[in-house]
Amino acid sequence: MRTRFLVDGMLGSLARWLRISGYDAEYRREADDDSLIEEASRTGRVLLTRDRELAHRARKRGMEAVLVEGEDEVFQLGELAAVFGLELDPSCSRCPKCNGPLTRVEKDQIKDRVPEASLEAFEVFWVCGVCGNVYWRGSHWDQIVSTLEEAERLSGSGGSKRL
Ligand SMILES: [Zn+2]
């Protein structure tokens, strides 16, 4: 089974990049330490945190936790890719906004919800099964691909500690 993650409130950008890379990453902006530990334990997710004490507590309970120390999310993603052997594949992205699964849809299913210029310029669209957001590979797509390639290059350079 693919590694699934629970991401603490300080790592929202990393959570989005994990989703774009095709990984199930739940993000809890407000959760306290106890509820993060409880949820990660109950759902079998790897806890990602910037809080050394929280990572330590999770480890003591026999859970997998990573203390994420890199400043930059590309570097953080590269570290996780190295530790967990992640394949960073934007063709199986989840919704970057809410972590919902994306489903490919036909143009006429979303034609009222996408700017006309995008409808004309693109053929392939996806809809989030949870929040309903529509996605297509617009002008930012090349940037996403090159960011993930950069993260893959960085993987293996070390920094975060798997506890
Ligand atoms: Zn969504």
C-alpha cells in the first residue's frame, strides 16, 4: 500500500506538494498534539511534523513519525521521497486543496465551471470527488513537473530524521 501521511499545521505547503505528487496527505491546521497522535495511530498514517517533542512522543508509541527540518518544501519532498521511496508522479495527483481523489471528466461535464479560454485550449480535465474543484494542465503545469523533478534530484541528500 502507498504510504499515507498526516501533516501538522506548520507544513501546509508540503501537504499540497505530496498531494500533487500523488500521495494521500491529510493536513490538520489546528489539531493539538494529542489528536494528531491519535489520528495518525488510528488511521495508520505517517506523522510529519516540525515539532521535535511531538515526533518523539509518536515514536515512543511505536508510530512512524518524521521530524521535517528542511526549510524549503522542494527539499522536504526530496527527503521524504528518499526515506519512503516515493515516486513523485503528478499524473496521479490528488486534490491539492482538500486531498480528495481526482476523476477525469469529459469537457461537457465541466463546461460551465471553467473559463472559456481554458475549455478551448485544453482537452483533459479532472474533478475532485470531495470539494468539486476542476483541474487542468494549464500554464503552471511545466513548473509543477520541474519542481517534482528537482525534488527527485534532491532525494537522498538527507536531513530529516526517520524516528
Ligand atoms: Zn478537493
